[in-house]
Amino acid sequence: QPTDLLQYKPASHTRQFNQELRANISTDRLDLVLGGYYGTDTTRTNNDFGFYFFWQELGAAPDITGATGGFSINQRYRQERRSTALFAQADYELTDQLTVTAGLRYTWDKSKLRDALSYFGDYDLQPIVYAVTDPANPGQPVPTRYGNDGAFTGRVALNYQFDSGTILYASYNRGYRAGTFNGGAFSSNDQLDYIRPETINAYEIGSKGRLFGGAVTYSLAGFYYASRPTRSSASPASFATRGPRRFMAPSWN
């Protein structure tokens, strides 16, 4: 008969709303895009874990260390996020062969973590010891926590197309990933800190074209990425900072 080491009963519900509006303006040499974005999402999670429940069949009392009995863990939280952005991008033909692109975006992000609670329990999922709770009122959820951020991102690029169809280009992009709370796995109040946003600066140069009368299509690009901080899943509620990443990416078709 199999030994029951772990039971996992996840329960999560997510609701999302996203809307983006754009206006396009075009002339002989200019393509302009103006727009705005609004999005919200709400996640409610209530996860139950059962460890070493085979002890229950042997008549052992619950033991949150797992040494002489089984135990359960309950984790629950609600996270609400809202994001708003305004953006614009223009592509302008300086000549028939040279095009410059410039874009700018500003994003506002708001996050809220509510009803966060976690405890070690018995075989019936009843609490024995609270691991994450309101310090001033044990047994009750942690007081609501907030995180607010905003950032400029954008893009600048040059694109030159030869009469033969070969393209040379260079670009700079700045990206942004919103901050968040660690709600997926927490076992202490300290692990509920707000994780700051991640930004990335990306530089790229490259060429695209065809050879041998169109028999071969090639794309050659060089990248330089620098991000800070870089999030990692090495341990719960942790993130790491790593240096720039460099690589070349040629491809042939």
C-alpha cells in the first residue's frame, strides 16, 4: 500500500480585466500611435497541504515537526493589482531608406495584499500554530499591505534598408515588470514584503536580408541585456540581482 507523504489541495480563483485604446495617425512619412491601457486582476487563494498523514492511520497524534505524527498547512491570501499606462510611438522616414522610431510609455501600478494567513494544523486542517498572522491579534489575517510603483519605458531605433532589400538596424529598449507580493508560498510575516519592480535595458544591432537570388534568408543580431533586479524562484519570497547578459543570435533559413 502506498505511503501517504503529501496531500495538496489547491484552490485559487482569478478575475482579470484589460482594456487598451489606440489612435493611429499616418502621413506620407510619419506613422504615429497614441494610446492608453487599464488593467486589473484579483486572485483569491486558499491552499491546503497534508504531510505524513500515514501517521493518522497508526493512531499517532499530530506533530508539526513530522517526527512522530503528521500535520497540515493552510495558506490563504487575496491579491489585487491595478495598472494604468499612457504611451506614444512614432516611426518617421528621414529618407526613403532610413527610418527612425521613438516611443515612450509611463505606467502606474498599485498592488494590495489582503487576508494573508497561514498556520500549521492537525489532520482535520484545524490550526495548532499560526505562522503568518496579525502580531497584534493572533489568529487573524495580516493587516493589508500596499505597493505602489511607476516607471518610464521606451524605445529608440534606426532602420536602414538598401536597394537590394538588405536591412541594417539598431535599437534600444527599456522594459519594466511590475512589483508584486509573494503570495504563492509563505511561512512567516517577513516573507510578505513587497518585491520591487524589475527593469531591463536591451540593446540590439543586426541585419536581415537574402543571398543567392533569394535562395537563403538570413538574420544576424547582437544583443546586450542588463536587468535589475532579476527575480528568482530559488527560495520562497526571494529574488536575486545578477549582472548584464550578453549573447549573439544568428539564424539562417
